[in-house]
Amino acid sequence: METPIYIIEEKLFRKNLSLIASVAKRADVEIIMAFKAFALWKTFPIVREYINSTTASSLNEARLAFEEFKSPSHTYSPAYKRDEISDIARMSSHLTFNSLTQYRDMAPLALEANPDISLGLRINPEYSEVGTALYNPCAPGTRFGITHDKLPEKLPSHIEGFHCHCHCESGADVFERSLEHIEKLFSPWFGQIKWINFGGGHLMTRKDYDVELLIRLMQDFHAKYPHLKVILEPGSAFAWQTGTLVASVIDIVTDHDIKTAILDVSFTCHMPDCLEMPYHPEVRGAEIVELQRANEPCCYRLGGNSCLSGDFMGSWKFKKELKAGDIVIFEDMIHYTTVKTTMFNGITHPSIGILKNDGKLEILRRFSYENYKNRMN
């Protein structure tokens, strides 16, 4: 087998998709796939058998939805650029603004480009149970959404929906508590809107997730607000535990009794979430142990093959001593990892230029949608 390689298993992928489609039908909600977690567009023919739409956060992602998923996206971005908003609107069915300022500046351009587009505002319930600050969208000082005290009593005339995101790989019990805060603060405006998007982080394909509770919550919500269409966009749930990242051991080095297996993958290049969160991924056939045990037999720190000093994690205890050429398999490495290996969120890379001695700026390279698309598969 060639390494390194991501391997997604169709059987496991379809199992997740079947559950998601079942929840959508039973709960009478629309569930859409978030590209920020999974954007392998060559699998879209499979995904389209189960769901009808996706969510995008950039011009590149909106274009991927429109051209490869064959349907306009539900689009949200913390900030839209004036030279991109018209193209984004033409490729979107729903467009959510992060602030009232963005709405005032960009809504006329969006409506001119697509008069049928449905506009929304992102709201901030100021409540989240996400433990890691880096991943908490409602932490104090957040750049996401509008708090209830900043909303006008009468919403702008073209606003038809609310978007709210306050979860990260959370259970239905967390959603139940979050929903109480959302309703308490924002229900006075529910009569003025047509839809509400409860965002991502609903990890309904995890084994211990209470699917029945989620369905009851949505049924009760529909009973109270029958005019509101409900949308969920669980990012991780689609590709949760559907595949692996397979690596090979290149060398074993030892320093201060710590053995490091250097792999042909990199945490900083291929698994940045491991360093950002941080969390230790599961390794097939190995158990995570305390670093103090790193000098025991069969215990290794795993290191990437980049030149960053901190490109390592550890320690794992394997069943036997590792040697060059051995295979190391990282479990559950399809959601988020694949997109962060490429161009996360479809965010355009900066152009590269050189300021010449004559004062003129020469552009050496510009990055395009094709760079994003081609790196996703």
C-alpha cells in the first residue's frame, strides 16, 4: 500500500448517511453537509442519494456546491468581500450575514445578483458547552453573531431566517440545554422569520448520541413554531469514523530515553487539529499512555517529517517494537482532517508578489478556485 494515504470506507460512509437521512425525515428538518468538515467532491454522487444541499463559507465552497454538488448552497461567512458577494449570491439559496453592518453593506448586492435568495442573520445565544476555547463560537469576545440586545425590534425587511451555531461534536442533551437559551433570548423574533438553522456540532452518528431525544426536541419545536423550517448542518457527523490516515515508519530516533517513530505524515501539515485542540488521535493496535512511560518497551512518541520542532505527539504503546517500514494507522481521519490538509473552508491563499527596485509590484502567483478544487481530490 502506498503511504501516506487517506482511506474512506464507502460502507461506513453510507451507514452515516442513512442515519442522517432517517433523522431528517423523522424530525421533519433539513440536514445539510458542511464543507468545512468534509469536501471530498468525488464522493458527492453518493451523498446526493441521501441529502439535497450543503453549506459553504467562502466563494470557493459555494462554487464547489453549485458546480459539483449540483445545488446552490446555504452560505455563511464571518465577512463577505464586495468583489465576491454577487458571485456567492448567484450560487447560494440561503445567505447568512454575521453582523447588521454586513447586512446593510452586502444585502443590496446579493439581492441584485439573486432576487430569490433567502437572507438571514447569525445570532449569538451567549451560551455554549464547548470546553475548548479555540472551538467555542460563543466565548466572550467571539467574532460570531449578533446578541439579542443588538437586534432591532423589527428585523430588516429582507431577513427571513436566523443561523445559530454553539456546538462542537456535542450530544442531543447539550442541544436541549442550548435550545432553552436560544428560545428564551430570540423567540420574540420567531414570528418575523421563516427558517432557523441550528448549525453544526450535532454528532448524531456517534454511538452514544441520543437520536430519539433530538427527534423529540425537533417535534416539540415544530409544535410551538409550526411556520419555522428547521435546518441542521452537522459537519463531523457525515464522515465520523468512516476512514483512516495510513502512514509508514521512516526511522526511529531516541533522545533522553524518549523513542520517536518518525512517520511519512506530519501533524502540523496533515493533522493540525491534533496540535490546535490538542487531542491524541486513536492509533490502531496501540494505546495512549502517559509521556512518563515513553522509555518503556514498545512505547513511542510519533513524529512528523517536517522541520517544525513541535511536529510530534505522544506517547503510544504498541504491541511490538516498531521498525522502519511498519504501517501506522490513525483512526477517524476523514472529517476535518482532509479539509485542513488542503485549503480549509475554501479560504483563498494570499497571492505572492515581489516589490521591484523600480517601485512596481510584480505578481508571481495568484491562487484560484481550481487550486482549491484540485487539492480536495
